[in-house]
Amino acid sequence: MNDTTRADLERLQIQVGRIIGDLKAALDAPLAIMASGEAWTGNRANGFGTSMEIHKDVLRQGADTIDEDIDAAVAAAPAEEAPA
């Protein structure tokens, strides 16, 4: 039996919401440095930058999936009744 309540899920949603934006933006700064040419340039740098872009997309998709899964769980949870 699962004792997770809608309130528990909503608290989780708030906690995750606080960090999900940071997670999605985690690779923005190094990618900006790579794009500016301040780190290094050349074919190897371009390949590294492309790889970082792929990792950024995977990270963002994972963050979106977590967020969407929690949203779906909250929406599916029955509303709690107020105490009598």
C-alpha cells in the first residue's frame, strides 16, 4: 500500500521545482564559454562543444520528464478531504 498523499506529492513538486531550472541551465555557462572561443578553438573544440550540446539536451529532457511525472502524479492523486 502506498501512503503517499496528494500533499506529499505537492511538497515534492515544490522542492523539485526549486532546482529544476538550475538543472536545465547547468551546462549553459560552459557552453557559452565554448561558443565564445575563450576556452580553445579548432576541430577538437567544436567536437567537444557539440558533445556538450547533446549532453545539455539529454539533461533538459530528463529534467522535463521528472517535472512532468511529478505533475501527472499530483494531478492523478485524489484531493484530500478537509478534517471534519
